[in-house]
Amino acid sequence: MIFKVYYQENRFEVPVRENTKSLYVEASTEREVRHHLKDRNFNIELVQLLEGQHLEYEQASQDYKVESIDA
């Protein structure tokens, strides 16, 4: 499954919508995604499962690059 993660680069700053970044992670569960990212200094706002037309839309973006979690 592909998850889109919305985050701020510094977990100690107040979130500002204009500074929100996103990345895509391939994992089995949201919990795996959060565990994979726990060592980064991110303030994770949302982890969203992408499927169907929403996934197809995101895949068409030039910024679409998936991180894979190696089991």
C-alpha cells in the first residue's frame, strides 16, 4: 500500500500550512510508516492511505517518488 505523509520539517516549530511538505511511503500499515519515520525530525500531521483514483492522480505528479520500507 502507498501512504502519503504530510509533515513539517521540524517537530519543535509551530505547524504552518504553507510549510507542509509531503512524501510517499510504501508499507503494509500506517504504523510501519510512522515507525520508519520516527528517527527523522518530522512533525507528522497526517498519514493518508492512497488508493484508486486518488493514487492514480498522485502518481501523475512529477513529485511522485516512493520510499520503500524494507522488511
